[in-house]
Amino acid sequence: MKKILLMGRSGCGKTTLTQALRGEKIHYHKTQYINHFDVIIDTPGEYVEDPWLACALAIYTYEADVVGLLISSCEDLNPFSPCMAANINRPVIGVVTQIDRPDGRPDRAESWLRLAGCKKIFFVSSTDGDGVWQILDYLRDPGDVMPWEEDAAKEKAEQDVRGSDRSSVENARVGSVSVSPAPKTEKN
């Protein structure tokens, strides 16, 4: 699984997308510092908005395999410089968030991401789940199991084992009844 660093202004949906990618219930949470999750690095929007903090983002790109630039479809201003992706030494994807908003302009956000240098762009509504699986498919390497899917896979395997144990016990009972020899009786 490729590790992704999410960058964007405050309120563009980085934390909400993180929750959606991890399969969590969507709830408001203000990101105060750079959060490292299994394969997602969630950053505060202030890091994009403040030139001094933006330097920290440049350093954090070294910890990721992919950098995701996020722009809300409702954004009034482009937060990213033209050709910004050329300065990042990782593949850069664009993510247009909040595509379900009636006041959104996903086409404008897409053009800004292309201007920043993003070749691959995803359109996402984290609350509806639209576009989330496309990002997961992009990040997933062949044979990968997401870290948060491992627990579900282990639980399913345990249920399968418990189910097969029950069925083998039941089969043994049925088998013992049908296989047990008939009692011998003496004939006169």
C-alpha cells in the first residue's frame, strides 16, 4: 500500500477524507498537528496557508509514497502555486472534495489542480463515499490488505474456524450415531 500525504487548506476535507479512506464514521475533528495513520498522513490546513509551515510539508513528503493536493469544489481561491507538483519528489495526485455541494465548482477546482501539476485527479464526496474507492484502488498495490482491513479479515477467519469447528463437531456426532455398531442380541 502506498502511503499518502494529504495537503490542502483548512476546511477542504482532508480529515474527512482520511476518515472515509479508513472506513470510519465521519465526524468533525480539527487537525491540530500532523497525524500519521497507517498509510495516511493528515496535515493541518494552516501548513498550506503559512509559508513558514509549508517548509514542514516539504520535509514530510519524504515519508510518503504519494502526495495528494486537495481543493474543495467550493474554494474561492487557488491555494497552490502553478507547477507546484514539480517541486515535490513524489507522484502528486489531485483530489477535488465536496463535489456534492450545490455551490461547488468541481471543474474550476480541477483546472487549478492541473495548473499545480496534477496529472491524475479524483472527485470525492467523503460523506456519500463517492470517489473514495477509486483513491483506495490507486493506492493499493496488488495483494495489499489495508491495515484497517486486517482486523476484519482476522475476525472473519476466526468466525470461519469457529464455524468449521462446530460443523466438524456436528459431523462427528452425526457420524458417531450412524457409525456406531448395533447392539448384539443373543438369538435362541
